Amino acid sequence: MTPHVLVLCSRRRAMPARLFDAPGMERVTVIAETGHPHRFPDSVETVEVGDIQDPGEVYAAALSIARRAPFGHVVAPVEFSQAAAGYIRSTLGLPGLGYESALGFSHKYLMKQRLRDAGLPVTDFAQVLALDDVPDAADRVGWPCVVKPVFGGGCLDVVTFTSRKEFDDFAASPRADSLRGTRIPLIVERFVPMDAELHCDGVVHDGEVRFAAAARYFTPLLGQIDNFSGSYFLPGDHPDLAPALDLHARVVRALGMRSGVTHLELFKTPGGLLVGEVACRPAGGGIPEALRLQYGIDIWQAFLDTSIGRDPRCEPRHRDNVVVNADFPTRPGRITRLVPEADLAVLPGVIGTRMTMAVGDVIPADLTSSTSPGLVFYEAGDEGEVLSRLENIREAYFLETSAP
């Protein structure tokens, strides 16, 4: 009989629909948050929970499912479901990333602790249990600082403070309501001035890195929602490539991953590379498609394979030019005008476009780093051409919104 697979999804994100039709996914039950907008195949049962980040609530739902239809694997494609997935695996004796390891990839304070203990370079940090405790922690780690929930992703509820006064003004305003009301701890990190921000995406199996690639963002991600964001892969002779891949391998060892995929953020500083964060799920935005275009690697398929106990297929191919993915700037409101996809497809070097929104759609107010009306993929011969072709796209792009 085909093994039964449990998939944990949040309200914001699920796996690509095509993976529900992949071999090994003939018997699937999804646990998703109430009000999720995702559409699953008719053969997929959906059980709703109030909060996918609550291991107790998710475990109770999983146990109820297992009593009538035992499952052999838990698939956690979203950042917010990692801890619950690990708890279920550990408690029910299932294969895959257990609770302690899953916390290392999702709980930002524990992650930083374990990386620092393993000798990896990270910025100074502290954990607080309430927003009002941030100033004391910032005095210890240093101002300016970055504050965010220990569980999170997509730059959601991430705030930078340059001084105590800036924090006090924020704390006295409605903007603080989300962080003040959170039920989870906050991490306070010393802000890192950086020359660039990189990411590494990899596939691990049997404790070995089977594939890894490093890329550079156009600009550091924080605060760039209203600008073009995106990245391009580093060519083989780039001076940052080898140090980035070495740090990726060391992070995988430090956090104890045996099988899975990774998305690692690195900060390039005058003193060298620092580890920002790492996740054990595919990257968001256009990075998965860019990996396929550059290397022929289907990172989502590799994620599914490693999640259900299969050897991932990792046979990267070489492409002469550098593949670039660029997410469009966005702003809240109802879209009244948006650049036509055809206008972008004819620009020099463009090899693909994907519009995710259209005129009439409403862009939500709670923007994240993955919120975008679309993205474009192009290729370039070198880093200079990466930027010049981005300027062509910037000149062609337009987005206008009105109050919803």
C-alpha cells in the first residue's frame, strides 16, 4: 500500500500544486490553518487548525488523523510549520528532522546559539520575552539593532532601531501592536552594516551536501519591499563563492541535518561573511525557478524526495550565462495599472516571466519579502550586465494602485 503522507501548510503558503501529483503522494492529508486560500486536489483531505505554529494543537490534529489512517512521513514546506513537524516526528517515532533539529532551523535564537557554539561567525544577539525588554537587550548587544520574533519568515514583523528614542517612539505607536501581542519570544540582534547579502541553496542527503549554489542579492533584503529585489548566481571564479559554500557546509553540520534542503542567508561585511539565518525548506520568490534555469535542479522536488525518504536527484548542468531573478516592487492597494507581461518578455536577456497578480487584485497591507505582483528571469554575461539589464526592466515596469 502507498504510504500515507502528512503535509503541514500555513495560511500564507503551501507546496506547489504539482507536487501533490508526484509519485509517493497518492495518499495525502493536509493540516492547514483555518481560512487558508489554497486549493488542493479532490483526493486530499484537509484538516484545519487555528495556528500551524502551535505544536500542541497541530500534534492533536495529527494524532487524530494517525488513529484512523497512520502516516509514515511529515512534510513541512513552510517556515512556520517546522517546529510542529519535528515534534510530530519525534513523538510518533517517524523518520526525518526531529524536534530538536527542527528548532535549530526555525527558532532564530536557538539557531544562533548552536551556530555560535560551533564556531560559526554570527552577529551578537539576545532573546527577550516581551517587547519592553528590548532596550536592555540592545544595550548589551549594541545599537543599532534588529528585532523580530524567534519564529518567522519573509521579513514579517522585522524592525530596525537605531537608538533608544527610535524604539520608544515605535513602542508608543500602533505599529508595535503586532510585536507586543506576539505569544513567542523575540530575538534582538546587533545590526550588521554589510557590503552585500548572499544566499546559499542546497540539497543534503545521508549527511552530505549533494548540491549547493551561492547567489548575491541586488541589495540587502531588509526594507526593500518597494524596490526591485532579486539575486543572481555567483560564477565559478567569484571570490565570494568558495567561502559561502564552505559556510553552508559548516552550518549543515552544526545543525545536524541528515537529509533535506536548505536556504541560507549570509552577510558580507568588511570583516568577512557572517551567517544570518538558515531554513530547511525551499527559498521563496523566484529562487526555485532560477535554480532550475541555472542548474537544472528542481529544489521543490528534492525537498519532497528528502521529506519522504527518497534519494534526491541532483545532477546539476552548466549554463554559460548567469541567471537572474527579479521580483517587482509592490505597494498595498487595488491594482489599477500593471505592466503587461508581453512588454517584459521582449527585453534583452529575458528568458521567462511570471505574473502573480493582475489589474483588479488587491495587494495586502501586511507585505512580506515574498509579496510581489510578478517576477522576471533573465540571463547576463557578467555582473555588469546583471545591473544594466535590470535597469532596462526598471524603466519598463509600472504599477499603480488605489485604495481597496
